[in-house]
Amino acid sequence: MASLLSLVNEWLVRALVLWSFAAYLVLLLFAGARRRRASGLQMLLLWPAYQFAHLAATQALAKLSLGSTSQEVQLVAFWTPFLLMYLVGPDNISAYSVEDNVLAGRQVMRATVQVVLAIYALYKHIVVGGNAGTLLPASFIMFFLGIAKYMEGAAALWRGNLGNIRSSLKRLTPKGLSFDLKSGGEELDKEQALLAAHDLFYVTKGAFTDYSFGRTPPKRGRPRTRRKEFSQGWKGVRKVVEMELSLMYDIMYTKAAVVHTGLGYGIRFASPLFTAAALSLFWLHSKDGQRRADVIITYILLVATLVLDVRCLLGALASTWTYAFINDTSWLQSCIGRWHGLRSFVVSLDPSRLFVEEPTSYRRWSGTIGRHNLFRACTHETTSLLSRLVKFVATRGLWMEYQYGYLDGLEIVPVVGDLLFEKVWEKLKSAFEPEAPEPEPDYPKMPEAPPPEAPKKEEPRIEEIVGDPRFGFRDRRKVDEALEIGSEFQEVVLTWHIATEVFLLCRPRNLASFKHVKAIRELSSYMMFVVAVRPHMLPGLHLASLYEATRDALKEIWHGNKSSHCSTKRENELANILLNKEEMRPGSEPDSRSKLYDSSAILSDGTQYARLMLRRLSTPNHANKKESSSDLPKHYQLPDLWYGEVLDLQEMLEGILDAWVRLLIYASIRCSRDSHAKQLGRGVWHGSIITRKRTAAWHLAHHHLRSNPAAATTPPQPRVLSPAMAPPSSDQPADAAEAAGAGAISKVLVVVAMQTEALPLVTKFQLVEATTEESIFPKGAPWTRFHGDYKGLHIDLVWPGKDPLLGVDSIGTVSAALVTYASIQLLKPDLIINAGTAGGFKARGAGIGDVYLASDVAFHDRRIPIPVFDSYGIGARKTFATPNIVKGLNLKVGKLSTGDSLDMSPHDESAILSNDATVKDMEGAAVAYVAEMFSTPAIFVKAVTDIVDGEKPTAEEFLQNLISVTMALDQAVTEVVDFISGKCISDL
């Protein structure tokens, strides 16, 4: 026995070190699993690993500090810095639960003791132990690295606390988007959504910490960013919100907040170098007198640490958090392009890319939500063997999470998910849109039934009230009604879950809409899952007894009334039982309580709602039947029920879905911030629709406040050139979409500024100049028109002509706007093409002869430093989107800035940079302004004649390249016209 104890004592430290290293590896490999789904085998490994990493490291440090000094133990003491690193875990986990982020006094004391033990063990066994050789400098190197990482881990916990996050927001200046979202019909990809999420991350931080930025304008070098996050509609915002919640998980549960700082990057760059130096020194160290096992363990720890350090360095540099760091550091912003290249290279090295479509896919919602249906739970008693085992060994709460969140978890069908999120988005937007006051509808008042003269019933005995939770609920309802306070939120959800299930099970089958029925059932089951399993995520009191009493009453009704020879589904039979019991009255008076009410008031209310909905349907069996509902508590979820309107099934389903969406949004907004934070730690996406809706609501609220014109410094807003000028999208009204795509294009107006630009096109399209008799322009106007037919198109080419006094081309915004206005009024074109030369910016990738299709236009020389007028002066607009032209002709796309000067003053340069322009001209934004005024689609084709930020004088380079570049412009415009021929506006 003594020898066994001696062996255990001798190998205990070594075993603890190896176990601590193994726990570190488990955390490194599986900690990311919590981001999407916090259940299953991975979580079964993760929680013990997180706990054991702390326990093993602390025990090993204590053992080394109290043990005797010897040469053999000297090498073991060299492992103390590694134990400090394993204590704080890898970069992808800092806290297991939200409570870990609260650095209480005892945690600070424990951290201090651990560091002191490490210092003492190192000092005792290596510094004063003697004969350390090269192991001494290696120990110091690793010790400083271990202390740095340990302190970094403690700082990550501190910065992940909600209170500290809120404090950091007070010092933050809100910013807009640092890049341009895709325009037109292009869908926002996941990578761009993640970058947008970084720029708008302060909104989600505010949502989690109850901090509002109010009307503080975004401070960013680019002004047209206020609503870009909404330019993609609900689908774009949905992606950005998903990414932002994933970033919030990074802040609270990983070391992202400290890794992606100057000091954090410094530690990651130094770590591989320090570890490699320590490995070299240990290689030179004499191994005499050392155990072979200790030497092998030391090599394993050093080599593994070196490999993991390189991995962490590459992961940190390729992370989009580095993009945010570079973007917020002015002297590094020129490195954004290099960062994109580095990220692409590192991502290509990831083996998971063989199976995952995009590197950001791990941040996306898994599409799975928890589900709990009372009707199914009460009529189907069977569970799997594994579920019964978990129920036996775990608490009821953990078992319900496993059963209803993991085993019964439902993956939402995409078409249903789209319907749900579209409804939520519409409802959220309506909350922030100003509406004119509407007069109160003149609904018929509900008749009040006189009180029945029934014999006074005997009050229940006190022991019956105490033993039956239903009496406590009824008394609470009486108090609520007396005080005119609405029902508890859980009561509303339970009631509507019963009403929804009974209605769906008994509805007419031949009129059903699968998409709406599926969406209603999934949302109802999800909300019941939250009531049963996660009541902390709901507003109001957490009344576990309310759910349990309703469930038990439903089970009792089912077991007491089910038929042994039923041909229908169990759930259908239970729904019919509830309807029958609700019809049964113990007394002769029609307004007396039903027998179902005696079992459960919630079951009775829910069944009455279902009966009302069934009788409001426009079918022969249910229409025009009157219903007495004076005994129902009005939850106001479906107002049409109370006034007897006849509805068809589709209208009823729309109303029910709308009611559930409102309940979901209400729960998401009223849920406490701590509950949302806990949900992130239990799986960012699994069953957390409530958290997502809160974040989306905050985006809209934040957007609404900042969109108020009363804010004096509101930045200018990019506008889309009228619905008729944009291709049909899901966000357009049906009539606008039809107008945009109705009929092939027949009349094209080409607007150019100079004769040199116009003549090659006149020759190419074989146009003829309009005679004096054919002129459509006012007398005295120098404007010139060429016209003709080309490939089924009637083309009118106009240019402002020569100045009558000086004889030069009438270039500039005034001439361009006038000739465009007159041409639209007199020619009524289907499409405008503004073709011309422009200056390009080398910094934005432009070169001589490049041809660009403008995605946005703005002015850079209209400076009006008055609130709102400044936005008008800049006149930022999105052009008509032509994704098919861009793709088919492989044209470059860039932003266009317009001014009346050929050169560029310092003021112009600042404005052009703010406009984020790639090319500049002297007429584009003016043409766009007039085209928008008359809802005419316009596209802008610009060829680069000079490099504005180049070395040559602008005027010299412009004249030198004008002729040759005009030929490139001629070719590009011809290709565009060829593409347009025979197509509709919506085909472009």
C-alpha cells in the first residue's frame, strides 16, 4: 500500500499536467459548438473539460509549491507556465456561463494565489535549485508568456461582463458602414453581412446592455450610411443580426475583446517566437538526471504550444475582428486590401472548407428551434431509451431542455422561416412608422348578460384551495380583472396555444394553406417550449405552477375520456373532447361556467377562442352562427373574433399568425438582458428566436431615432431612383414591380456632354441630325439631337451643343440638366444612357481607358453647411441597378462624383473621398437628378481619360487621351445597347 501511495504521489503532478493539457485541447476543439447548439455529446465533453482545466492546474501548482526540491522535480517545475496558460483556456473560450464574467472578490483572490504559487514553484525549483543551465532562461521566457496570457484571460472575463460592456459604450462614438453594401437585386452574402455586423455592432451591444445612443450621428468618413443596413430589406437585416449576435457571443464567452487589441496582437506575434526560443534552449539543456518521461512530456508541451501559437496567430489575423481593428485605426486603414488577401489565404488552409460553403457559415443560425406541443406531449407517453436515461440522472429542467430542445428540436422549413421573418419585419417596421390618427371604429358593443339568479354555491374549504393550484390561479385572475391589469404573459401563451391547436386540428381541410399552418404551428410550439423550458426568457412572473397545472389537467382529461377504438389521430380526438366538454354546462343557465372550466380555466378559455374562430369561417357549417363570449377574458390577440365578421380560412390564418408574431416580438423586447446573455452561452442560435427579434427591434429603433429630421447633424441619405427605375424585388409593391417589367424597351435616350464623345456613337448607330424643321427644342437653345433606329430600338442622342459666345462644348451640370429635362418631356424615353469621359482615381483601382458603370452618384462641389440642406447639396443617389448588364458585359462598377470643375480643389477632394467615388465627371449627378424627378431609369457609362490622383496635370492628360478613350467609350456603349435590344427594363 505504501509503495502504491508513493507511486501515486510521484506521478500525480505529471498526470495533472497531462490532464490539464488534454482539457485544453478539448476546449480548443469543441468550444465553438456552443455557438450554434449547446446540447449533445460535444457539450458532454465541454463542461467537464472547462471545470477540470481549472481544477487540475490549481492542484498541480499547489503540489509543486509544497513539494521537495530535487533535480528531477526541476523539470516538472518548468511546466508551471504551461499550467497558467491552460488555466485560462484557448482563445475560443473565456467563460462557460455569464456568471463567470463577474470577477468577484474570491475569484480575484484565487487568481492571485495561482500566480503566486507559480512564481514560488519556479523560484524554489529552478532559480535556487541550482544546475538549471539553459533551463533557467527558458523558464523565464515561458513564465513571462504564461503570465501575459493569464492576465489576458482575466481581462477577457472582465470585459465580457455586461456592466463593463455598457461602460465601454459611453466612450464609443457610433459609426456607420465603412464599405458599400450590394445594391439592386443582389443578395447580401455572408462575408459582407459579417463585415457590416462589425460596423454596426454597437447597436447590438446597446440592445444587450440597455444603452441607447439616442440621436448621436455616426462618425465615419462616409456620410451615406444611415440606412444602408436596411437597403437589403428584412433578408439583409436578418443576416446582419445573426452575425452581430455571433459577435456578441465572441465578446462575452471568448477572448475576442482582448485578442484583437494592440497588446493582444503583440502577445500573439511574440508567443511563437518565445516558445521557439524556449524549445531551442531546452534542446541545448543537459538531460542528465532527468526522467525520460519528463523529457518527452516537456517536448510535447513545447512543440504543441508552438504549433497552437502559430494557429492562434493566423486565426487572429484572418478574423474579421482584425478588419474591425484595422478600420478603427486610421494609420492602418490602407492595409484593408492586404488583410482581405491574408484572410483568403488562411481560410484556404482550413480543412473544414472542404465541407463548408463559406468561412462564416459557423456563425449562421442552424435553423433549429426548440418545440413543445402540449397536445402531443399529453397523448404520446413514449420517449426514447436515452431520453429516459437522461431523465433518471439529470434534473427535470435539464431533461426538458434535452428532450424538447435537442431531440424534438425542429428545423424550420426555409419557406416557413421566410414567412415568419417577413411578418416580424413588417410588424417591427410598423412600430416606427408615423401613422395618422384613426377614428375609433364603431364596433357594436357586447351585450352584458344579467347576472344569473343561481343558488349560492358553497365556498371550497381552505384545505382544498391549498391543495389545488387552480384556485390560486382563479383568485389571481380576479385580482387582475379588478385592477384592470392584463393577464400574465404565460397565461396568454398557454391560452393561445390551446386555441391554436384546437382550431388547426378541427379546421376545414380542403381550404388549408400549408405555409401558414406550418408557420403557426411551429411558432406556437416554440413559444410553448419557452414557457415550459425557458420561462426566464419571458416577461412577467415565472409561474411554473401555471404550466404544470394546465398540462396535468389536459392529461387528466385525455386519460379520462379517450376512446380505445378511435379512427382519428390522438391529437384530433383530444381537440374534439375539449370542444365537447366546453359545450357541457352543469346548470341550466347558458352563461354558466362549463365543465371544462372546472378542470382548467386556461383550457376553457383556449377552447372557447378556438370555437369562436371556427364559427367565424365562411363555410356552411360554421358561418353566421352567433356566439356568446361575455365570459371570455379579452386578450385582444384577434379582435375580429369579438364582432362577428365572417372570415375565410386564409384571413383567419393570417390573423392567428399575426397574433403569434406580436407575442413573439413582445417577449423579445420585454425579456431581460441577462436572459439574452445566458441564451448566448447555451447556444447562440438554438431556440433563440426571441434574442434575434430583440436585436432586430433595436436596429429599427436605433434607425428610427437617427432618421428623425430634427437631428441637426443627420447625414445625407442615398436614394434609389424611384420604384419604376429599379428591378422588381420583394420589397416593391406589386404594381411597381409590374410597371418595371412591363413591355420591351423601345426608346433609348443617350445624353453626352461633348461633340467628340457624340460623333463616334452617331456613326456607329447610323443616326442623322435633326433638321431645323424636325427640332423639338425651344428656339435659341444650342442643343443638338441625332436620331435613328438600331436593332429594334429608336435611339435619340442629344448633347448640349456649342456655347453661342465662345464656341466650346457646353459642358457642366447646368447644360446637362437642361437638355435632359427637355428630352424627357418631349421624347418620353424608356431608358436614359448618360455616356461620357471621366477622371479616375488610381487609389480606387482606375486606369486610363477603363470603362465603369456607375452604381451611385453624388455632387462634390455643392457645399451648403446647414442641416438637411447639406444632404440636398450632396444629392447622393443610387442609380438604376443593372446586375445582368454588369455580369453579361463584365463591366467594372464604381461610384461617380460630379462637379463643375475639371481640376480638384482640397474641398472637392475631401467631398469626393467622402462620396467614396472611383470616377468623377461634370454631368452625371445632374442627369440623375432630372431622371429621378420624372421616374425614368438612367444608367451611367463612364470611360477614364485621366488619373485625378496621378502625377500628370489633369487638363494635359485629359486632352492627350480624349480621342483614344472615346473609342473605348464607343465600344462599351454599343455593347450596352446591343444587350438592351429586345429586353424589358426588369431584364437589365
